[in-house]
Amino acid sequence: MRVNRILLSTALVVVALVVQVSVLARLHLPGAVPDLLLLTVLGLAMVYGHVGGALVGFGAGLLADLAPPADHAAGRYALVLCVTGYFAGLIRPENGRLKSATGPMAVVVAAAVGSTLLYAGVGALVGDTAARHVGLTGLLFSAALYDLLLAPFVVPGIMWLARRADNDPLTETSSAAKAGDISSGWLSSGTGLRIGSQRGGLGALKAKARTRSTRVGRIKGVKRL
């Protein structure tokens, strides 16, 4: 990963972990706790791709495993977020921009449910049966609901920061050119005309209008004389 990606990911993960431990965990909501760290990993993975998402997820999960008041085995949440970041990065588009919010929202719900199941499954392997006493169905529903409500305020901002920090002037120029080509393609597909021909046609019409106005002015001048 690039240096700017590492610095930005580290800062965002630390801030998300501090907010989650000091604020969200103390709300005492029924069921699960809103997972701000998971949403941060999802936002970065949908910009950096599956490799970057796996690395960010592993680092974020390991930090959450070691940070107090963690009461589970170290590496458990690191595995969960590593797998989640990997699969979330697979849906990253080529230009790093999503055209609709439906895809990210579906990813958030799937990640909330999948991470909860994976966390409970790993806990069952190491002898942690807390999910059975709390109720796995209630955890799944509340985790998906809380993360889905929090996602519109977190994921778009994370993705914007990741794209902004990842682009240099040359990349921005090329992306602007690509955006112009894409918009031209959309217009041409919708109207059946080419943008270049439209511009040429407008130029020709303007030239003809100027010629006509010049001729009219000459004719009027002759008549006045």
C-alpha cells in the first residue's frame, strides 16, 4: 500500500475505534453495538480493492482485539474484518466511484450479518458461547439495523477521503478526461448523436447565422443609400 493510504487508513481506524469504544459502546442499545470500525473498513475497501481491504481489515481488527476493554482472544476480530474487507473490496468499480447507493447498502447489510456470524462461529470454536445466551437472531437483526442506519453518514465520507488522498494531479486530470468521455457516451447513447458532430453542427449554424446577418446588413445599407 502507498504511504498516503497507510496514513489515512491508520488515522481513520484509530478515530473510529475511539468513537466506538468511548461513545457507541456506552449507549446501551438493545442487541448489538453499532460497528463504526466495520463501516470504516468497508468504505476503505470499496476504494482500495480486495487486497487493500483485507490489509486494512486485519490491522483494524487486530487493533480492536488489543484495545481495552476487549474481552476476547487476540486475532478473532482481526480475522473477521480481514475476510470482510477482502470480500467488500471485490465490488470496487474500476474508477473507484459507485453510481448508486443500493450496492453499498447491500454490502453493509451483508457485512453486518456475515461478520456477526463469523465472529460467533470463531467464538464457538474457541469455547465462547456468549452469542447463544444473548440470542444470535437478535444480534443479527440489531447489527444490520444499526449499521444500515449509520452507514449513510460514514461510508460516503470515508470513500471521499480515500479517493481524495489517493489521487495526485496527474490522476485527477486523467479521471476528469475519463469522466468527460463517459458523459459524452451517455449523451450519445441517449440521443443517438455524437457529441463531436453536435459541436460541429452548432458551429456551422453559428457561422451561417453570422453570414446571413452580414448579408442582411449590407442589403439594408444599400437600400438606405
